[in-house]
Amino acid sequence: MGAWDIVKIIMQILGGMGAFLVGMKLLSENMTKIAHGRLSKMLSKTAKSRFAGVGIGAAVTVLGQSSAFTTVMVVGLVNAGIMTLFQATSIIMGANIGTTLNAWVIAIGGSDITVLFLGLAAVGILMTMFSKREKVTTLGLVIAAFGLIFVGLKFMSGALSFERGSSEYAAVSGVLTAIRNPALLLLLGIAITALVQSSTAVNAIILTMVTSGLTIGGGGNAALYIIIGSNIGTCVTALISSLGANPNAKRAALIHFMFNLFGAIIFMIILVCWTGFADTVLAGMFPAGSMTVGETDMAAGMQIAFFHTLFNVINTLLFLPFVKGFVFLAEHIVRADTKKAEEATLISEPDERLLRQPSVALDYLYRETGDLLAYAMETLDISFTAFMEQDTGAAEKVQAHNAALAKANKVGSANLVRLSASPLVIEEEKTVSTLHYVLSDIMRIGELADNFIKYTRQYVEEQLEFTDEFLGLIRTMFEDVKKLYTQSLAAFLSRDRAMLAEVDRLEERVDAERKDLVDRHIKRLNEGKCRPQNSSVFISLVGNLERAADHINYIAHSIE
């Protein structure tokens, strides 16, 4: 085999791998768009049952077509405080099972139906070219992605299809059998998977090789060591995503690593001791030559796919009873950083990969925005209480709160801009736009709190006087503003439009109270029962309370 022949084989393999990875990326992105909202709902469910968590993890991985996809989202949700470590552990175990479906799909890559899948690339592209409907174009991209995946597999298979006994076959076999040490094969699987950040891609390479009749590492269990290594290597994506995250997110990534590492150790010991495992158990289930298409031995691919499934299912069954143990270990290995916890912002910067999954990222940002609204209302409460108690010392605390609000608003807006760069469905685009407006309304509430501090200072310095009756009415008005806030926040987070009727009723009550208070004040002025100096502060105060109610009402109605 000449140098040029080797270059052609390598380029054909790389080209096939490129088409395969692009197909997987397209499939993942558009499957998540089709499953809009479902992924978030599934991942955000309180999985008190370990088995429910495994099922959720497997289902999300099948939809997202990547265990790394699921694990990175879980890390992000743990980082946001939306998911506990206990929930994350069982979901991560389920994700490992869900990703085994890809190996079975790849295993049929050499069958007669491959030709049909190859045509899907053209069908999908035509759908996207001639349809203006978003759902049709998204479906077209999913179909095209399937086509690209099988185009990539066909290219790789073609590059490795040599006649038995040929010089090319002998040369390639010689390279593949050069590494026989189980530990080195394991490390090879880890390294390649960490490099391409996809265990599915590594499985595709191994499956293509064995179905083409090539022997890896002298045969036997050799290919299985690489498969085990790929399961450890896929943890790198989650570990990278946890860098800079809070301790709980790091623990979730560590649990993923420990789960695969402990499972790998167990299986490595079994395979090293049972050198004939592949030749007896796997070959016994899928005998060589029992499923062939031309020169392709599909039975060899089925053996690898079955082992991949067996590895993850058995590990899950073994470790599922010890979920609390994994959480305990992770909490003791990764200690909480109290200093960083004190410096944490109201809205954190989530992992970039989480923001690329709109349905999950939007749920994350929604919750963060809800927390920010709660903080703004707390700031308003502090400043109003300071006015009622004539406490000018609260100014510093309110200013600190508003500085935190301004910083959080900046981070939140940046997160929304980053999310806008992802492929969004129309509904998601509207939600992103809405959240921008909501952040603006939240900032206005903080500014109104700052106004109250000014009124407090004027109240004290000018020695203004307000009757207990009017102070009581103002307090009642503020209590109604807080009731409006509670109802509005619940409507916003649940996106329940049925709650808006009560929101509007409370907002109208606040409006009526402002009008009544102003009318009473003017009447007392005309009767000479109130000092004119009080007017500026009093009318501004009740006017600001009404404005706060308006902004809270706008936030509630943002769900329409």
C-alpha cells in the first residue's frame, strides 16, 4: 500500500466522521426544538424515585441524542439550584443507558436499509428549501441529519472495506493489532472520546471497523476495552462544563465520572480475567457471519452494541441502590467555598452548552428572573419600612441591593443575548424578548425603592407630620401591593393565565387606593387640616406605590 493510498483512506475516514458528527449535531439541535418544553418539564420534575430519574435521563438522552448533552444540562440545573444532587445522580445513570441506542442504530449501518437512509439527506434538504413553515423545516433538518449520519458511516465503511488477504487489509490489520495491552486500549478509548467529546463517534469508528472484518488489538476483548474507555472519556464534557460553577455542579460532574470509572474498573477486572468473554458470550449471541450484507458482518457490530448496552445497564443496576453514597462521596471530595458563596451574584452565568438548549435554558432563566423579582420586592419592602419608621440609616442597604440588582440585570441581559444566538422556535424568541422587558420592569421597582429613601430623608429633615390614620392607609396600600406581587410572581413562574384575573383585581384596588388617598389629602389641604409641605412627599409616595404595582402587573401579563 502506497503513501497516497494511506492518505486517501485517512481522508475518507475523516470525511465520513465529519459528516457523521455534523449529522449528530443537527439531529440533537432539531430534536430538542421538536421536543420544545418537554425536556425542561422532564428534567425539572422532582424525581423522588431512583427509577423515575433513570427513566427521565434515558428519555432526555434519546431526544437529545447525547449523554453528554443530558449531563451538561443536569450540571447546569444543579448549578441553578433547580435540581438536587440526588435527582441528578439517577438521571445521569439513565443518560448512560439512553445513549446506547445510538450504538444499535450505528450497528445496522451496513444493512440493506442504509440505502434508504442515505436518500433521507436529500429529502430533508428539499423540505427545508420548499417549506416556509417552521415545524416542517425543523422536521426536514431531522430527516437530513439521519441521512448525514448514514452517509458518514457509509464513507467510513467504504474506506475500511478491503478484500481479505489483500495488502491493504494486511497493512491496516497490522496497525490495529499493534496495541494489545488492555490498559493502553482503555486509555486510547478515553483519549479519543475526550478529544472529539462524543462516545457515539468512537463507537461509530469501532463498529465500522469490526463490521468491515478488521481485527482490533488481536481480537478477543480488545474492542471492548476501547468501548469502556469511551464511557470514561465522555465524562470530560461534563467536567469541563462544571469549571467555574458552584460546588454542587462540580459534584454532579464528579458523580458522572465516578459512576463510569467504578463501572469501568469492575468490567475491566471481569474482561481481563475472562479473556474469552467476547468469543463465548457475545459471539454466542450474535455468531460471526450470521448477519452479513455483502462484505459487511453485521453480527460483529451487534456484539459491540450489545456490550455497550450491557455495560451501562448492569452498572446502573449495581450502583442505583447507592445513589446517596455517590452524593456523600461527592460532597466530601468537593467542599463548599463559603467565600465564593458570599460573592455569588443574583443571576449566575450558566454553562455555554446549557444556553444552547433553549427549552431548558429558558426555564433556568425564568427561575432566575423570578428570584430577581423577589429580590427587588425585598428592596422595596426595606425602603418602605424605612419611611414608615423614619429610618434614614437604611439608605446604605437599599443602595447595596440596587447595585446588586443592576449587576444581575446586566448578567441576565447578557444571558438572553447569548441564548438568542441559539436556534430558537418562534415561541422561544418571543419568550426571550419578553424576559428583556421583565428585567427592565424589575429595575424600575428597584429605582422606586431608591425614591422612597429620598422621601424618608425629606420626611426627617423637614420634620414633616402625617396622621396615624394616613400612615395606616398607606401601609394598607403597600400590603395590597405585596399581595399583588405574590399573585403576579406565582402567575409568572407557573405561566398560568387563569391567575391574571386576580392580578388585575388587586392592581385595580391599588389604583383606587391611590386615588382615594390623594383625594383625601387635597380635601384636608383645602380644610387647612394638613401642611402644604407634606404634599410633595405624600403624593409622590402613593404615586410611586401605584407605579410599583403597574410594573408588577406588567410582569404578570408578560406570560400572555
